[in-house]
Amino acid sequence: MTQRTWLALRVSSLALIAFATVTLAASPPKLVVLDVELSGDRGGAELEPEHQARLKSRYLHLHDCNGCDLDLGRQLGADQVLVAWVDRVSALILSLTYEVHDVATGQISARKSFGFRGDNDTSWTRAIDYMVRDLNESATTRGTDPKH
């Protein structure tokens, strides 16, 4: 198994874990987890195959598509849609942002952005791992703290 294939499987697995984790909260909402996208400096044509292997997305910029993510959520019977994207400033500086959109209202119910270093499989995997942990902690907090 190649590194890229392994990473694609890992990202898919982590997305499923995030989905399962978020839906285990009290009165769980149905959450659709969309593919992670890439924006910003794409680093040139020579990096495109690597980025596509990491993204495995046929859509571009669902986080900024005037509600098309909500349409997907409605079609799938979801209450919420998770949209995530990596903004590549350079080969060294990247950020991963996620938003959870409420399908009924179109409002953003959760949003977080954090930086990471290095446009490579290891850095991307660590960033996705961190996002999944953060989603898990957020779901746990919302499930136990009535203020969330």
C-alpha cells in the first residue's frame, strides 16, 4: 500500500470516527462530513497529484459555495454538515479550518482554524488527527455542559 493510499484511507477513517463521535452525544444530530479541500497557494502543477491524493474531492471550495453544502446535507437527511479546508500559504505554512453548518438555519454552529507546518503526509495526518480530537472534545463538552 502506498503512502498516499494509506493517507486517503486514514482520512476517511478519521472522518468516520469524527462522525461516530459527534453522533454519540445526547440527542445526536445527523452529521455529514464532506471531503477536506485545499485553497491558497497550490505549489504548482508538480504538487497537484500529491494534493489530489490527500483530498480525494471532486468538488472545489464547498466552504464557500453559497449553501451547496447545505443542499448536500438536506439531500442526505442530515442536521449538520462539516466542511473542512486546508489553506496553503506556502510549502511550510498551512492552516486547517473546519465549520459545522446547521442545515435548517444555514448558520455556523462551530468553527475552528489552526496552523500546521509542512506540506507532507505526516503534517496533514497530524492536522486531521487534531481536528478529530477537537471535534470529539467539543461534542463531549456540548453533551455535558448546558451552556454549549
